[in-house]
Amino acid sequence: MSLDIDYYELLEVERSADDATLKASYRKLAMKYHPDKNPGCDDSEARFKAISEAYDCLKDPQKRAAYDRFGKAGVNGGAGGFGGGNGGDFGDIGDIFESIFGSAFGGGRQQRGPARGADLRYDMEIKLEDAFAGVTREIQVDVAARCDTCDGSGAKPGTQTNRCSTCAGHGKVRAQQGFFMVERTCPTCQGAGEVIADPCNSCHGEGRVDRRKTLTVNIPAGVDEGTRIRLSGEGESGARGAAPGDLYIFLHMARHKVFEREGTTLFTRAPISFTTAALGGEIGIPGLDGRMHDIAIPAGIQSGKQLRQRGAGMPVLNGRGHGDLVVQIDVETPTKLTARQKELLCEFRETETGDECPASQGFFGRIKEMWDDLTE
């Protein structure tokens, strides 16, 4: 499997997760994918190594800050082995070579600006009928949105940002470390290369303000519990004009009064009278497709038997076709009988030979044999 996956996604946590949440999620996943629990499974071993790498990074505040800003390039291939210390925030190995040899290795690196905005999560509950047919919903989310007053720059309208005097606009500063010249993110401008002399009054130099947005979410047919829908660019805006994050919609299914679901299969239980079970018949089950499905009951059906209606289940997400509708039969014993009904049942019992119920006959035959063996 490919290990080039976002660390937060690997650990199944939000980017704002605290240390306790990170630790709890890591422990759960580590137990699930540990090689001792999955002997011989290369995918589990790769996943275990990946989540261990992710947790090792995110549990360290400095590494996490570097990862949030620059991704894996900010934490992998660093100079931790040089000089025996923890290495500091050196960025990736390309920064070191560029610091020593200048632009001879492919030219200067791009300036690093403010980090992109955070991703957001929204949990939405929908009905089974909506999951069957698909639905469009409007939601409201509170986000840090681009400031309209300064258009995200963070500077007061009519003013300009100034080039950072600490890093001369490069967003990085160089320092001698032993034999090497290393680069770090500029502490004054935080990598933006510019400083704001006169901040915007609306956002106080952040370039974003808290706002409630109304968004339209198109939910396709066939979604299930835990399905995730990504709205690109609808997360929090980045500081000072940086790219926004994404909004992830996590779907949850409301409990249905008739059906239960497993994948594309719909299940329901249908109680029938013992006379219908004995003589056979037909029952009607309304489907989520708006049609009445006639289910034929064969004579002599037993309680617990499942009858399948092909193609009457849930649609396949982003595909063709439907699953099945499965009806489990429960034979109901009558509890309220008229005098005439009791009389008829008594007459029926007097005519019984035992062949009518072969399972009962076989069971009590074995009981008799066991008792005879015990009393010999």
C-alpha cells in the first residue's frame, strides 16, 4: 500500500485534535494493525509502520508545527543526525544542499507563505429514504472566512504590507550550524516574507474573520453510514490570503421503522399467522422504491426462514444496480381465539397423526430413545 497519506487521516483524527485524542486513536489503530495480530499480511504491516510514523511526528509539538506548515517536507530528511542533537527545524534535505551550494541544484526554492486553512468536519444525519434516492441539503457552518474588508491580505485598506527586514522577504533565515549553513522559517513574518505595519481593523491582521456560511450539499444515492463527502475549499480560510482548507461531511443514518440495512441489502421481519404458514399465501412489503413487493409464502414455511426479493434493496453507490430485500418470516401463535376457533383446533388435534410436523416427531423420537437408554 502507498504510505503517502496525510498523517491526520492515517490516525483518523481532525487537524485540531489534542494530545489525548491523538494518543487514544494511535493505540486503537496500533492494536488493530499490529503485525502480531495480522501475521503474514503486508498491508497491515505497512499500515502499522505508517501510523507509527504519523504518531511519532504529531506527538512532538515542534514536528507537528512543521508538518502543519510544510507537510512531510517539513519533518522528513531533517538534520537530526548532524551534531547529535534534535536537529531543530531544518526543513527537508533540499534546504541544506541549497544553503551550501546555492541554486546550482535546480534553482532557488519557492518562497513559503502562510499555511493553508484547516479542514473542517460536519456530521449530518439523513433518513434511509434519502440514502436510497439521493437528496440535496443546505447546511450552515461557522468558519474563519476571508476578510472582505482587506480581501484577505490582513492590511488596512489603502495600505500595503512591507517586506520583512529580518529575512529580506525570503520567508527564511540562514544560520551557521557547524560545517553547514541551515535555513529556518523566519520568526518575524512566519514564512510570509512580509509584515503588516497597519493591520486591518476588521480582522486585526489575520486576513480572516469568523462567519456563518450556508452551503448546498448534494448527497448521491447509495450512501451509507460513515460515507464522507468532501467540499473542496469550504474549510477555514488560510491566514493572510493563504489557500482555504476543505470541509468534510460525515453521514449518519437515522434508524428506520421497518428496515435494517447491511451494505446494499435491506432486511425486515414479517410476522404471519400459523394458518398462512401452514397453507401458504402472499404478503405485500412496500419498498423504498415506491412499489409494493409481493412476497409469496410457500406452504409449510417455518419461523426464521428468509425470503429474498432480488433488486429491491439499496442502490450501489456510484454504480449500477440494486441490492436485495430480505424478509425474515416469524410464525405467530394466536393468543386470542373464539370458542369456535378453539373447537376447530381441537378437532384438528384429534386428527393429527404426527406426520404433519416431522421436525417435532423426530425430536421427541430422539427424546424417547434417550429416556429408554437411561432407564434400562
